[in-house]
Amino acid sequence: MVTEKSPSGVSRRNFLQAVGVGSSAGVMFATMGAMGLAPTAAAQPPSTSWVAPLRSDFTLTGRAARKVVVVGAGPAGLASAYELQKAGYQVTVLEARHRPGGRTLTIRGGDSETDVDGVTQTARFDDGVYMNAGAARIAQWMVTMDYIRELGVPYEVFTNMNADAYIYNERSGATPGNPIRNRTAKADLFGYVSELLTLATNQGALDQELTAEDKENLRSFLRSWGSLQPDGRYRGGNNRGFEVYPSAWNEHGTPLPGPGTVSEVLASRVGQYFPFELNWEQAMLMFQPKGGMDTIYRSMVEAIGKQNVKFRSPVTGVENTASGVRVTYTASNGHARQIEADFAIVAAPPFVMRRWSSNWGPDVDAALGEFTAGSPAGKIGLQYASRFWEDDHRIFGGITETDMDLSKIWYPSYGYGERKGLVIGYYNTGANARAYADMTPKQRELRAVEQGVKIHGEKYRTELESSFSIAWHKVPYIEGAWAFPNTQSAGFKLLQQGAGNVYFAGDWMSEISAWQHGAFWSARYAVQALHTRVMTT
Amino acid sequence: MVTEKSPSGVSRRNFLQAVGVGSSAGVMFATMGAMGLAPTAAAQPPSTSWVAPLRSDFTLTGRAARKVVVVGAGPAGLASAYELQKAGYQVTVLEARHRPGGRTLTIRGGDSETDVDGVTQTARFDDGVYMNAGAARIAQWMVTMDYIRELGVPYEVFTNMNADAYIYNERSGATPGNPIRNRTAKADLFGYVSELLTLATNQGALDQELTAEDKENLRSFLRSWGSLQPDGRYRGGNNRGFEVYPSAWNEHGTPLPGPGTVSEVLASRVGQYFPFELNWEQAMLMFQPKGGMDTIYRSMVEAIGKQNVKFRSPVTGVENTASGVRVTYTASNGHARQIEADFAIVAAPPFVMRRWSSNWGPDVDAALGEFTAGSPAGKIGLQYASRFWEDDHRIFGGITETDMDLSKIWYPSYGYGERKGLVIGYYNTGANARAYADMTPKQRELRAVEQGVKIHGEKYRTELESSFSIAWHKVPYIEGAWAFPNTQSAGFKLLQQGAGNVYFAGDWMSEISAWQHGAFWSARYAVQALHTRVMTT
């Protein structure tokens, strides 16, 4: 669970955890009632915390564990099945595709994907080289960290930012044809921002906002943060980095060209990339499982039991029956099959669900219809014979930002010191993602490389060994990178109630769509609603 | 070598490298002459580049390899010996202490250190738990990266900053008794800075500095970077983090208290810690060898040959003779010994060298005397039975900054997912380091823990299993954490000439003292000066 430190006292969540440990489900549910948290209607989960179902909830109450069909072996589906299975539920997971993880897709050598247009790519990556084609990073506060730790998945730093990565804005200001380091761009922009604010402060422009003491505190910060000269001006400095760094014996270092004028620095629009590092979902440190993000889902499948997860089994119908639910699917041998169960948790894209035969009615269908389609996003993995970004450019991870249609280049956070490596050659969304998606895989590679050469030189072309690209809106049964809910809509709240014995889960059912964190929490709440109902009816 | 990208063309360094590869030493030196880089006097190394000595420099010229005594098995001494040995020199390294690495000191279970006061500590860390008591981090541009890669030492990210680590300023402003997250402090300070500069810009206070277009570019940056509201004001936001993060089903997250007023945020002095992340030596990404920094020096000793490195062998005299040098030392059996060699490279602290018997004369002695003493710095390693900073505080690495005398708490960048872990409980310098150094090891531990409890609660005390502390100015034969040269002084330049057949090396002989990078470059230049002389006389 998310255990935030609460210096002001014991949070309700911590209190419930404390009660839950070593107590029977009865005590837990009684305590929740006393706190005003007890479920008041069958489908109303407690609104503020996660209380995992436990085997003792059944053994101590004499209730029988139930059978649940989970549709979708992505993060939400597998987490649902994993939590239910831990508590003794009989679970069957049906997955349309050939692998677990959904949009958490790790591509390794030999992996094949066929898109909705029928185009097949097979990765020719070397052993140990992989590409996280979908979800790739985890913030420390995310519940994803709890799952990888509970599952014993080894993890390592994901290098979400790097002062030595480049910014390459060829359409604006001072940098066309000349990539600059993140650290240089930051030093210049923060230097000028500090200079300007110092100037305004000294002129008295902020006297209505600031006391004399405030002004001195502010100037003190700006002087240091902006590397200002004693006269309050910015004129560059060591934090920009060097053409050749200082070494010894009076080699003081060869400065980089610049800084440009304040107008040039502002016009270069390098600052558009800096808020990312402050972003609540993106700020470092971030983490990744060693060996690929789908390691999480391989581990979950192991825990659930491989025999309980059916791949290549697309669902065609989910219906409530008098006694529970009936799920219809096409088995991997091509035959139609049905499973009867007490409940279903469906964790597929909402626009895909609407194509199923169902009897959940027009309101639920309309609520699912609020998600019209998944957004496009694309990535290409480029395997190189050498790690020239490390050898020649001294970039050991992180992200180069550009205003080209490749958008970003990601350097690998793993495999340091190995001979070969894999770069994400584009990670783009919207119109750029559609443009790449409409190309053949070879055309995508050529375009990404053509642009990357502008930053990294000819090795970006000559060292390339193989590539694999994904266009998320063309992946069968997934059809998009993400879809954001209107969490205030009546339809969204309706979906939280479920439909009869069917519950909905997915990152799109969360407050943090497009993240595994959201998918996991949606799964927890669906599981909790289901379990609360089992325990109280 | 430092291979900086030079988009503008081939640098002199790259050209020399290109010439060097596959060419004889004769061609190399001839080329250098044509470029005006050839040594003009025996002790004048080429001033702009590193050209490693090669075995072929001897085999192709018929010259005989020479014998060199290296004093000191720290980074400068071992790198000197390593480079010389690769080229066929006969090297003997004399080290006063019992281990290699100098101020790069990794403490593992069973390691013992006795300080100059005779106080002995023996580490009781578990297997796999270690403490880098000295050098701990490597920037990407540093030559240290080249050595760990050449030696095949595995490496990983060193977490030099973490948005989820704390800032705890108990003596100033709004935070006493209440640690706040780095991300929260940043959001608030950057938010107000953006608000103030937007306001001043809108008021026309900067019209003499900025064009209308500049102003729009600036406002656009500040709006995003400071998470400003449409009215240009800062009122908090998601980037501050949450008391409870958003999850699913209309749990939008529980905000943290705050933000305080602009006066409160400025008075809290949280901003004093933010320039660190922009610092040219400290900006992320940074790296560390897996398993401890001294892995570098263990590997170098292997490469040099263990039989060529004599530990517990403090030098007492270095003298030029008619044919070379004579080095006197006390062997590990307590007997005085002498070695005759062609040259010596001495890489010991300068204030220690002055105690040796020498015949390098008063000018060199005075130049060494410019380094009066090493500065104090201290660290304590605290082994904990559980990783509560990860479990309870969601801090997976990085540094908590404080205004207490412990100064900083470092969370480990290794061992994620393991049961136990080691925190650096203080890393301080100056008066704070002297204060801790004057305590017993147990007193140091108690004081560090008493302060850490204010941030992490009682687990910081109750989970503690063992500690080990270092006070660098009390380590025999080292006597300080660092000493900075006046690189403009005549004395410093005199030391670069060497004294007869004796050359000086050490981070204190570099442009970047206190870093392995500086030590390595000083070694390279000493080696180069020596080798150039061998090749040209």
C-alpha cells in the first residue's frame, strides 16, 4: 500500500492497517463500521483505503470462496486476479493477446507482434537487450513499487533525466544544428531568470510583495542558484559544462560557446523541457524492474498459476445471469467457449468492451462510450552495435528532448558497460505518433535515424543493427496508448458501481490514467467492492 | 580519456588520438612537434592532451623501459603505476596503509581502522552491506568513468538527488519539527519565484531588458515551470506531492498542508540546497561502482600485480641520486628498506611529504607547504535491520539535507529490495566534522541517531544494528579530506616540473581537487612528463 509518512499523526489508512494485522475480518469490518467506513450498500466500497481480502475472511466466517473470471491480463486484470487468488478466490484470467502485461510490453529478441493492419515485426535483438515498448518508469510513491517489492522483482533506477543529455530545438532560437546539453541550457535559462528577478527586486518593483528580509533571502537564493556575478549579472560559469573539462596542471577547461543573450536563450525555448523534472509523476528518482517491465506480470502469472491464465482467448461476451456471470470467449483453438462464475472483473479497453455482447444496459454502455478511443503513441527501439552515446557523448542514460517529430530519444538505464545497447529512437504522441504509425517499420526506422543523426552524427546510422517499433493504436485488442476519464461524470461514477456482478477495472478507471499505479488502484477497488459484497451478503 | 563531443570539428585531442592509434611513438611525437605541442624541455609535458605511454614506444625505438617507484596507493599513485605498467615500466608501489584506495575507502564487515589517536573501530556490517567512507560518486564527464570501464568494473547510478528525500531546517522559517520533501520545497520556491518574476514582467519593470517577445517567452516558461494559476499566482498544485496520492474511483488525493506564504518559503531557506543539483560536479546522473568504490583500486592492484604493491610500507625518504632516485621506507616487518629506481612518482598528501627526508630543496618544500593541512570531513555508516526509509518513507536513494550538524543523510543507491541497508548518517565538513571527530565512535552514533530521529522517527534508533564512522583528518598517513591548491601560484607550477627525477601527483595537484578525476589527471600528467623525458633524452 501507499504508506505516506504522516508526521501529524496516524492516518486512517494506517489505523486500518494496524487493526487489520492480526485481527479477524470481523474485527476489521466492525472497526470500519465504527469509523463510518463500513459499506452501506453492496457495491459501495470503503472510500478511503485498501484492505486486502484475506483467506481468513473466509475461514473465520465460514463463507465459501467464490469464482471470478477476470478479463484482461494487463496490470489491472492481473492485479485483480492476484489479490483475489491470494485470498482464496478461484480465478480464471482470459487474455486476448499472446502475452501478459497489456500496454506493459517488453520486446526481446524473437518476440513478434502483428498490428491491426496485418503487419508483422519480429525483434532481432541480442540476448539481454530489450525494449520497454509501453510502460517504462515507476515513481517512488506509486503502488507499483509495492507490487514489485512484494513479488520480489529486482529493480533499478530509471534515468528519467540527465544533465548531460541533449536538447535539440531546430525550429527555434539559437540551437538549430547544434544540440546543447541539458545542463548548459539550464544554467543559461536559470541564470537569466535569476538575473532578471534580482534586477526587478533591486529596482523595488516587488516592494508590495516582499519585505526587506524577503528580498535579501530571495537575492541570496538567486545569486547561488543562477551563478550570478557580484554585480547580479549572469555571464555563464562552470555549471554550463565544458567543451573540455578541467583536468590537471593548469588545464582549467575549455569553455563552451555562449551563453547567448537573454533574448536568444528565451527564444530557444529550451525551458519547455524543464517543468518535466518537477512533475509529480516524473520527478526523479524513478525505477524500473531489471530485465524489462513485463517481469512484473510474468511474476503475477506465476503467482496466479499459469493454468489459470488463458492467452489468445479474446472475450466476445460478458453477461449477468441469475446466478452470476457468463463470459464467452474464443479459445486459442478457435472454438467458442463459455465460463460461468460468480463475478467478473473486466479490465479491457472500454471501447473494446462495447463490442462485446452484454446485458449491462444502455447507461453502462454510454458510460463506457465516454472513452471514444485510445490516444496514439509510438516508440521505436534501436539496437546498436556499440554504445556510442556513452563512449563518445558521455550520456549514461536519460532523455534527449527535441522539437523534431521523433520528440524524444531515451538512452538505456541498463546494460552499462556492455558492448551493445538499445536506444528508444522516438517516443511520441498525437499527430507525430500517427505519422510514424502510418509508415512501414522500415520507414519509421529510417526517419528516426535520419533525425537522430542530427544529434549523434553518423554512428547513429552506421552502428544500427536492428529495430522494432510499436504504434499503440494499431495493437490488436489494445488500440491506443491511454484514455483519460472525466472523473466527475455521472457515467464514470456509474462504472464504479459495476453492472450487476460485473466490475470494471483499468487505468482509465483511475485517477491516474496511463500509469500502472492507476491500473493497480482500480483493480484494488474493484476487488474490494467485490469482496465487501461477498462478505456482507 | 575525456572524449567530449566537438560538433564544430575535430579537436586537437581527438586528432592526437587518431594519430596515436596505429602509429609509432616516433610518428606521434613528430606530429606533436609539427603542431607545436612537442615538449620543449625535459619536464614540460604537452599541455593539452593525454597520450598514454605504449609498449611500442620502447619496442619500436629500442629504448629500455625504466624502473619507477610510486609512493601511495591512492587513486593518483595507482593510476600512475597502472599506466606505467601497461607500457612496460617496472613499477613498485609503496603504501603506508593496509589497503589501496587512499581516501577512496570502502568499509565492509570485518574491516578495521585505527585513527591517529589510537582509537580502533571494526565494522560489523553484514555481507553485502558496505559504506563508501570517502569518495562515493562519479559524474559522467569524469575520467573516472573511463577507468572503471577500462577495468571492467560494473557500475550503477549513484542517487545524488531525490525529489522524495527530505529537507529539514529546524533553525529557520516554516519547517522546524516538520521535514518536507524536496519536491514540495521546490514546487513552492520555484512557484513563488515564477510568480514574482511574472508580476515584475507584467508591471513593465524589465522593459529595458526584455522585448515584447522575450516577455511572452518568459511568461510562458514561468507559467509552466512554476505551476502558476491563470492569474499568474502560485497556489500550490500536484508537483508539491500529496499526503495521500491519488489512486482510483474518485480518490483525488489528500493534499499536503501549505504552501506557506512567499515570506515563509523564503525564510525557510530551503533554496540553499537547490543549486547543488545544477552544480557541474554534482548534477545527475552520477554513478558508482557496484560493491564499493574501492573496487576500482582492487582492480588496479590486480592489473599492476599484487607483488608490485607493498602495503604497510610507509615512506620516510625520497632522494634524487646521481643515477635516479632512492626511496626509503619501513617495510611491513618493521625494518627500514631502500629501493633504487630511475624515477619516483610521489602521490601522498603534501604535508606528509614534508616530513620525509628529501633533497628536493627549499623551494619545492615551500611549494608543498602551500598545502598547510587537509580539511576535516566525516561520515558515519548506520546499518539498519530494515529499510524503513524505503518501506515507510518511500525514499529509494538520494540525500536528505538538514541544518543540523549531521548536515546530510545519504540513502543507499544499492541493495534495493534487500532486507537490511546502510545509511550515511552524517556527511559533514569543517567545524561540524571536527565536533564529531572529537567524540568517541559511540558518541558520534548517538548524536547522529538523535538528530535522524527528528526526521525518520524512532525506527531510526530502534532498527539500528551497527555503525562505523570516519574522521578524515584523523586517518593515519592521510590526515584530511582534501586540500585545494592555488593553481596560479609559482609554487604550484614548480611542483608540476617535478624535482629532479621525482614527480608529484594527487588530486591536490589538479584542477579538481577532492575528486578522483583530479587525482587521475594529475597521475596522467606526471606519467606523461616522465615518459616524454624518457623518450626524448
